[in-house]
Amino acid sequence: MRLLHSSQVPAATARAEIRLALETISSGHLREWVQKISVPRHYRAQPQMNEAIARWLADELRAWGYDVELQGSLRNVVAWPRKKASEMVVVGAHYDSVPETPGADDNGSAVAALLGCAEACARMGTDAPVCFAAFNCEEDGMWGSAEFVANLKMMGRCVRVAHILEMVGFASTQPGSQRLPTGLPIRIPDRGDFLGILANQTSGAHLEFILGQARAYSPELSVVGLEVPLGAEQMLPVLARSDHLPFWNENIPAVMWTDTSEFRNPHYHRMSDKPDTLDYAFLQRVTQVLTACVIASAKDGGSRQFELES
């Protein structure tokens, strides 16, 4: 396993146009989106609210000019790139919650980050080869993301990297607020005020790219990245609990962004997972780093150029 901290990676070259785009991302809008989505919305236990949230997400993305569909039997909300590309970046987050819980951090915070990134890209007027996907049924075994990946294969769409967002809004500076999952042979800070990034060997280069963008655009945000060997999730199930797994299963590069869920957040899968428990300055910084990664990839492909089709 390879553990990297953002302080160990050279900062990317900051660009004025990206800084301007990041300034449009406000903690107030992120809070509003979290408050909107924070209602019980499990696929089977609260089907009407689950569908209502899906349609709200679709309307938000359409309002910014994206081509949006409610995909498949599980109602994944998918905003496709405005132009076809030889390969695309995916930004994904699940929008369902555990039955009867408001799910502000799990996973309203991640959906808000996805929306913030999508709006910033739309405001920039970019035709970036980026797909924004809100998955359903993560809480039932990643059914929605598995269906999405299967559809990608059928459609012949190529993914350069998938950024999967899983709880990115809770932070604490209290000593001892961060715990380590059992079985992981690593050492991490004991204060839960950092963003975690999980990658495997297929997506390791993207991990370093993210850390470099974080250094350039949000140096005050501490980011800890973990690259695990291929197949490690089979021995350590804690590594396989979110929507990055269907991508990994198909050897598609994917990284998971997380505040580490129950290893930091005491409200995980509880009725107390409410909007007022989140740190919106932390969520804003996470969203800005995500957006910088997406825009930088659209401009230079990270390590290589995207070839847009005419």
C-alpha cells in the first residue's frame, strides 16, 4: 500500500481561469442543496421521495444546459458531456439514503459537491468531456452504479477516470476524532479534518494528479491519499463499500473521495445525520479541488490530451 499526503506532492501550475471558476462555488449554495436533499429517500422504503429527488437533480442539471436522462430501471440521473469525446471523466455520487434517515453527509454532501462542480463547469462555458452521474441504490449494494457501468460498456463509452464522491462534508479538529479502519496497515492523522482519497493501482496516477491540484488551489485543505494493490478490496471489505467498486471490477480507473464515514462521523446511518452537523467550509474546499481536477483534465487531460470528436 502507498500512503501519500498532499504536502508530499508538487503543486500543479495554477491557472487564472480555473481560480475564477472556483470562486463561483459558494458554501451557501452547497448548504442549500444539502438541505434540499436531506429527507429520507431510500429506493424501496421511501419510493416517492426517492423519485422526487431524482427529478429535482435532473431539473437542476438541465437548467445549466446539460443533456440529462433518468437512466435505467433504477433512475440513475446522468448528465452527458455536451460534446462526444474519445474518453470522458465521470463525477459520480449516490443520491439515495438509508431507510428513514435524512442522509445529509451520506450522501447529500457528495451530491452537493457534484452539483457545485457541474454548475461551475457550466458557468465556465466549457464543453468538457465530463459526465455527471447521480446513482441510486448504493445503500442496497451499489446497484445503480453497477447498472451505469454496464450501460457504459454497452454504449462503448470510454472512461479515463471516475471521481466517486462518498460522504465529503464532515470534519473535526478534535484530537482523537479520526479512527482507522481495522486491518489497514497504515498510519493517518488522529484529527478528522482531512479529505481521504482511495485509489488502486489502475488509478494511482490520478491520485497524484488530485493531490497536486489540491496543493495548487486549496493548500489549506489536507488531503491523504491511499493507493492499494489490485484485489486488496477482496481481503479488506472496508475498501469496497461504495460506488467505485463496479468501476474497479471492470478495470476502469476510479478514485473515491471521502471524509471516511463512520471512522469520523458519529452520525453515520443515524437519524442525526442532518445538515447542521456538516462543515460547509470543508465541503466548499473539497468541491473546489474536485472542480479544479475536472477542468484541468478537460484542458490538458491531466497527463495527456483529450481528443474531441467533431
